[in-house]
Amino acid sequence: MKNLVILAGNVGADPEVRTTQSGAKITTISLATSRPKRDSDGKILKDRDGRRIDDTEWHRVTLFNGLGKAVAEYGFKGQKLLVEGRIHYSRYTDSDNVERYATEIIAEKVDFLSYKPRDNAADDVEDDDIPY
């Protein structure tokens, strides 16, 4: 049996990086996935302008090691990513002594489906560098 998750979605905020007491870096992102909303007959619902209405779900994705470093460096809010990983469930007690549960995706592979060009990329190119 295999615990496998594949998500394609948009990053909800710039990646967050934290460091553990042992010095390991952990990167987290929120990833939004959407699917069409349907009525009781299974038909896709549309708004007044004829656009499809979507249900959006948010997923917490945790990345370690080089994968986390790459996403922290090249990831950004709004970027499209394909994430492969596994579901991880955890249980903890909060500061009010209430038992809580959390679900996250532990990423094992990430494909960047969109990218953000460097802000000054055009400034770095000389006319002599452009092949005609």
C-alpha cells in the first residue's frame, strides 16, 4: 500500500522557512486547489456572467532539505506548482491544553508550472547578447 498525494494548484503566500533547534530548515507553503461546484443533478454551477463557480481547498505543504530550499528560493505567491508527496496526520496539545489534530502534505517532489522572471532581467541583457 502507498500513501500518495498529487496536487496541482496555486501558492497562497510566499514560502515560510523556519529553523529547528537542531539547525534543520523546514519550508512550508499553502497550496490552493479548485474544482467546479455542482448542483444536486451534477451540473456545473455558473455565476451571472456565465463563469464557472469553483470550490477551493487549501493544503499545508511541508518541504525539507534541498526541495525546501529550492521552493523557498524560487517559490512565490500565485505560482502554479505540481506537488507529489504523502499525507501526514499529527496530534498535539495546544497552550490551552486542548487536543488538536493537523493534516499536512509532506512533499517529495515539486514541479514549477509557472515561474517569476527576475525583476531586473531585462537590465542584464546587452544588445550584443541577443541573437538575431
